[in-house]
Amino acid sequence: MEILPRSSALMRVAFVCNIDLGCLPVEKLRLADYELQSRNGSVFRGKNPNPDLAKEVVNQVMEFMSCVVTSRDLTCRTIKGVRWKKPQVGWVKLNTDGASKGNPRLAGCGGVVRNEDGRWIARFARRIGVTSSFVAELWGLREGLILCSSLNIHSLVIELDAKVVVDVFLNPNYQNNAVSPILEDCRQLMLRFQQVQLRHCFHQANRCADLLARMSFEQATDFISYNCLPMDIRNLLEEDVAGLYVNRVCYVIDSAI
């Protein structure tokens, strides 16, 4: 009976089980190699070969993988289309964003208010000064709420791409003395609306607010409420109204592993 070299045997098991060895870490290869050594030992001792060896190797490799590899090893990249969505009939949507050139460094914020047709109602940009990106996000939310309150809006949807800020407002037990005044301002401003919803959105669905926030770095005054649209903002607004999808790279669990 032919005694297979370990490398050759490993390749044959991989072929039978349809395993790409190039995708397996060294630890998994060592485990499979150990199983093949056991098989060759049984050959030397005259025992019958194990007909389920290939399955056992795969099962042990998968068990090892589930015990020791991190979630990073179990993920794969995929492309997801993301777009800005119009609010429901009777609602107005506020998108805000904060931007900082460092953490902390020069920061600003911006936002845009749009109706159920996706057409802009108002937009703003504020230069804040030196602060963190987290505080800049809160400034953007507060400025947007003040603006919407002045427009006599009844039903408001708020979207931010900073999930940490959304989580703060959804957590009634959150406490942070450093930002408690601005947090309380935002909470009180939200009470002025008959209906309000706070949501997280991906950056690709918040491009208008992001651009306004970054434009604040270069503006001459601290606060600007735009009466006419800059060309860059106009193009982004039209793309949002048209429902243009923007690609986003996402990491998901690979169900094939």
C-alpha cells in the first residue's frame, strides 16, 4: 500500500473536501497534518484506513477555528449600495454632521433640512473652534434643532452618521459632565416638536451635511445660513433627490466558513 507524503495527503484531502489551502492559517494546516500522520500510523500498524478521515479532519479544523479565531478572521468584505431616503409624507428630515481636523483640533458642523419631496428648506454651517469630533457632532445637532424649531416644523426626522451620538440619546442613563449642557439643550429642543425620530445613517447617506461641516473651516463668519446653494451642495442634493446609490464597503460574517 502506498504511504502518502504528508504534503501530498493534505492536498488530496483538500481536493476531496473542496478546501482552498491558501485560505487556511498555519494552525489549521498543522491540525490537518496531524490527522494525516495518524492515518499513516494506522497504515504502519496494519489497521484499516478510516473511510471518514476527510470529514473528521474538516470537522476538527472547523471546531478549532470556532474556538480560537477572532471575528475579524470570520468576516469578508462586500459592497452595499447606500442612499439618502426622503422622509414620509408630512415629515421633515434634518441631516447634521460634525467635522474636525484632529481630535481635538479645529472643528465645525453643518446640516440641511429637507421636505418630503427631498427639496431643501434650509441649511447651515458653523465654525466651532478647537474641540473634539464628538462635541462637533453635538454642536451640529443642536444648531440643526434650533433652526428647525424656528421653521415651525411639527414632525421631524433627524439623521446623523455618528452612531455614538445616537446611542447617547437612546441611553437614558448616559452621563458626561463635560458635555451635559449641550446634551440637555438638545433634549429640550426635541421637546418642541410634536413628533421626533432620531436615527443613525451611513456616511454615504449624509454627504450634504458632511460637506457643509467641512466648508465651515474656510468661512469668514462663525455661522452661515445659506440662502443660495453652492454648486457642490446643489449637485449632492440633486443626487439625493434622484435616489442615487453610493457604494459602501461593509464587513459581514462569511456564512461559507
